[in-house]
Amino acid sequence: MHTQQHRWQFVRAGGVDQVVIRTGADIAHLAQLDQKLWVALACPTRGVEFDPATLDVIDDNGDGRIRAPELLAACQWAVAHVRDPEVLTSGTDVLALASINVDNETGAAMHAEAQRILALAGQAHSGTISLGQVQARLTDLHAMPLNGDGILNPAKLLADAPGLHALAQRIMDGYGASMGCDGEPGVSPSALAQFFADVQAVADWHGQAPAQSCGLASPAHALAAAQALMAVQAKVEDFFARCRLAAFDATALQPLSPSAEGYALLGKEALHAGDCAVAALPLAAIRADALLPLAQGLNPAWVDAMAVFQAQVVTPLLGAQTQLSWPQWQQLCATLAPCQAWLAAQPSTPVATMPVDEAHALLASGDQQRLLDLMEQDSAEASRQKEAKNLEKLILLQRDLLLLLNNFVSFSSFYRRQGGIFQAGTLYLDGRSCELTVDVQDPGSHAALAGLAKTFLAYCECRRGDKVRTIVAAFTAGDVDFLFVGRKGIFYDRQGQDWDATITTLIDNPTSIGQAFFSPYKKFLRFVEAQVAQRAASKDAAVTEGLQAKAAHLAGGAAPTPAEAPAPSKTDVGTVAAIGVALGSLSTVAVAVLSKVLELGPWIPLALLGVMLAISGPSVLIAWMKLRERSLGPILDASGWAINGRMKINLPLGRSLSQQAQVPSNAERSLRDPYAQKSSAPWWLALVAVLLVLGAVWSQGGLNPWLPQRWQPAADAGTAATTATSEVATPAAAAIEAATQ
């Protein structure tokens, strides 16, 4: 049978089609929605304005991120445990017991646990249970000695059993403590099992000792001999290797022995037998016959160890000896090899040094079984804790799931101006409010990706007492001329708390077409101001230097030298001629340009507009291209999101996100400013009036006697025709008069 597909509704926002999720059926069929239509595919569980408890129950693997499969699994779990999915859109933290689906095992267990919690609270007849009641029950369970977390807390369970308490503490010290659900350390089942396994290994290792006699009086003597041999084995091997090499080639004897220079360096220090430099010397003098002295002629640093070696190994196995040959050394090593192998097999665990008697006593005490019994009793309570946690999860999803979907699958909360979960708060700075603010953990790495958003971004360090946080604010409207590093403002987080905000980094991008249009002129003015300031500063420095020099001269007591009379300047005729030619050329160019402009007549405004477009056009074009690409995606991607769509920030949305200061419409406003800039004479009004009068006179031809023909206004058609007729009639009349005469 064909299954009917769910009918979805979409709205256009941010340049993409976004699904509308508002019913329980939408939540139940979310798995059918193509994930290519989702706005986001992943989000972090921290750094967002959302209850972390809800995000943690959705984050199955606990990696700090929620991905689309985890969100779908949460939706399916919630739908499976309620009778009607519509309750998941209520947004309340009070769950009706009748809403729980008791047709499955988990739902029935949750329903029974809810009734148990209500009965313990004295509300057995209540038909609803709140999130607070469930969390209070979980708190009580966590505080109980047997709370179902599988962790044995010696402070709660073993207070009346000092022996078990000490044993549990020993396990925690050697194998680490595990944190229980009550936040206190305890012994985990794995640590308990590992401890007694290691104790058994120690007992087994000691049990192999009786077989290691190695031809000596007892295993204890054999083990002592093996340890004495191992203490000097490397040094003895080094001695025999040097001697055998010297026997092979006599020229190697001197290089293999300590040099006089080496002894000279040692002689400069205060020495004692245990010095590392002394111990590094050969065990004895290198000899080609390869005989190791056992009493006389030994390195002072090894005398004690060799004495033990002789007493524990050489004498019991070879008899009294004063020297040891290479074959005898090999014989000793072969005899004690089994003991050495047994010593090398000693377990390397935290209890490796435990005496064998203590190991046997622990294994026979039954303490392991008593601790296991307590853990089994604790595990029996795990089902109740699991049911209470499932009940808490269901209530959290009933309250928050729809809100999360509208900030994940779609961004309807953001575009409805209800506040997206990624928005950290509102920044007030430079006479405007910026609502698009996002928490940032690492500003450096964030800026590298967020710069692709083509948005003007300001990174701010916010402080409130000892707390410090970093945000990035998007300025999406208004000018940015007075935004600079170090400027301060106030940031209000979503809880209404105020923070001192200071700009630390800026990423420059256009905010509007108007701002881009005037940008070249503002840059030119800033350049001129900088040049003027630089010239003024250099001139001021020169004057100051001159004054300081004169002051120093006067302070030295020298009489000021009278200034010499300036020599009369001579006028250079060539210079005057050059200046005249230059001024003439400039005036000619100016007249030519002005004449061309005046020739345009009524097209002069269009010409001026063309000049302005030539100056501002490139800036406007670049701004238009960037504003078309302005997007929210890179800003959120840099904060750990995985944005699936191109969430554009167009001009209307930008103006709503960065609102400028406006006087209330119903406010009374006085435009009289007592501190307004005053002028002694409105000269600019007079100038405008003169220009208007001259323009009117020029248009009527009143200035024609003083202007060239090409600068005079064009005559209208009637005047031109009359003039032409009169000019033609005059010669004709003269010709007629001449003929009659």
C-alpha cells in the first residue's frame, strides 16, 4: 500500500526556502524531510542560548555537538513515548500522565515512576508531573548510598566497616577513582576487578619462587644472587668487552682506557666515590688477559656492589676467588639465568611490591565478594534512576524540542525576531543597537572564516566583574566612520545582564549603498587632513627646535648676534617670465574647461552627476556585489555550526538587525540649540543670492556686452527670425533706392 507523504509548508526567508515546523505531525514526519532543505546540519551544545540539559540528552555520544541524526533520533524517541505528538508543541515543563504512551515497555516504566514520584511527594492523585519534581527525585536518588550508578562510595557505604573502607580507599589511590552521579569519588566495578586480578598475579608470581634454587642452598639465596648479579651485570659486560677488544688489537688498549685529560678534568672537582663521573669509568684497568679483580683495583664507585656480588654469587658457586675470567662470568650468568627470568616476570602493577603473605590474606578474606555484593545492591537501583532520567528527558523534549527545531531545521525564531539560539544578546555602541551577536571562543580562528560573510564585524571583549567573554557583532546598517579598535559600549546578554564591551578587532565591509557612495570623498578628506596634520606637525617641530636652540644659546651667556640685514633680492627676468607663462597656461586651461561646461547649457547638472558617478561608481559597484553576498553562514560556521543554506542578510534585514537611534514620534523636540555654531555674517547666503542674480541677468542677455559670443545665451527662434529678416531687408531696400536714382 502506498504511504501518503506528509504535506510540508515552506516560507521564503534569508534567500532560502525554510520549512515551517509547528505541529506534532511535522515533528513525527521530520525524518521524511530531505536534509538538503535543512538550514543547519549540526550545532554545538555550548555557546548557544539554550538549556544545556536538553542538548545533553540529545547528544548521544557526548561529543559536544548535535548532528542531524541525533536530532532525528530524539524526535522519534519522543514521538514513540507519547500518545499524541501534538503535546510536543506545548512548550511546557508539566507533563500529563495521560500523555505517556504505556503501550511500550519504556513508556509503562516511566508512567509507573511518575506515579511513584507523585506518591512520595504526597500527590498520588495528581494527573500531572513537573520537571522540577522529577529533578528533585533524581537529586534524592543521587544522594542515597545505593543510587544505582554502579560506583561504590566508601564514605557512604563503608563507614561502619573500617577494613572495607581502607581497602576501597587503597583501590581508589592505586587505580583511580570514578565519579558517581552524586559528584563524589568511588570505586568502579572495573577498578575492583583489576585490583584483585593484580593481587592474584602477585600471589602466582611469588608461587613460582620455590622452583628457582639455581644450585644454591635455597630459593631465597638464589633470588639474592640473581639480584646481586643484575646489579653489576652491565658494568662487568662492559669490562670484558673492552679487554677482549684490547686482546684482539693492542693499539685499542689506550683508547679504551681513560685518558690523562679526562683524569685532569676530574681532578679539578671535589670527588667522592659515588660520583656519576667516577662510576662511568671502567670497572677496572683494561687488560689484555681479561681477568677481573674482585677485591683490589676496582673502580671505587663499584666496590660495594662488587663485594655483594662476590659474597652472594662468586663464592657460593665458584668458591673463593680473587679474579674472575670471561668463561667463569659466562658460567655464572647461565646458572642464574632462570632466576633472572623470574625476576623480570614480576608484575608491573600498583600492587607489584605487595608482600606474598598480604596477597594471600586478601584473596582469602572474602572482601572482594563483600564489595561485589554491595555493587550488586547498588545496581538494583539503576532501573529506577534510568526511569527517572527517561521521564526527565521526555519532559525536556516536550518543553524544548519545537524551539530547537525552529533554530536548527529552520531559523524561523531568528527571522521572526524572536531571538535565535545563536544570538548572544544586544550590543549598544556608536548610537545604534546590534542584535546579531555571537559568542566566540577563539577570535583569531573565528575571524579567518567569518570574514567570508562580507559583513562588517566587530570583535568585542566583554567584562563583568571577574568574568570575561568575547563576542562578534555584525554592523549591518549605518556608517562605520567612528568605529575603531578601543571604542567602548555596553553589551546586554539574553538574561539582561550588562557587560562592558571594548572593540578589539574590526573586519571592514560595506554596510549600505549610501555609505559606499560617500566613501571615496570621506577617504579623500581623511587623506587631506592627514597630510595637513603631518605638514603642520613637521613645521611645529622645526619651530620648536629653533626656539630650543635659541634658548640654549641664551642660557649659555652669549650675547645674541645681531641679525644681518637681508640682502636686497634681485629679480630674475627668466623666473618672472616662466611664472607668467605658467599662470597663462593655467588660466587658458581653466577658461577652456569652464567654456566647455557652459556650452552644455541645461545639461550641466547631468555632467556633474556623471563626474560624481565616475568617482563613486566603483565603490558603489563593489559594495553592491558584497551586499548581495552578505551571509550569516560563515559567522555561525566559525562558531561550530554546520550551516546548510546561504542565509543572506539583505538590506531590510540588515536595517532591522542594526537599528539606529531615533527620537520617539510622540516626543516634543526643540530645534533651538544654544551651542550651535554661530556665524557673524551669513556670507554664504549673500554669495548664493549674487550667483542667482547673475544667472538671471545672464539668461536674459544682460551680460552680453561683456561676454564673448560663445558664452552668450542662445537667442530664441522668434528673435533669430526677426534679426535675419531685418538683415535681408536692409540690402534690398538700398538696392531699390539706388536704381530709382
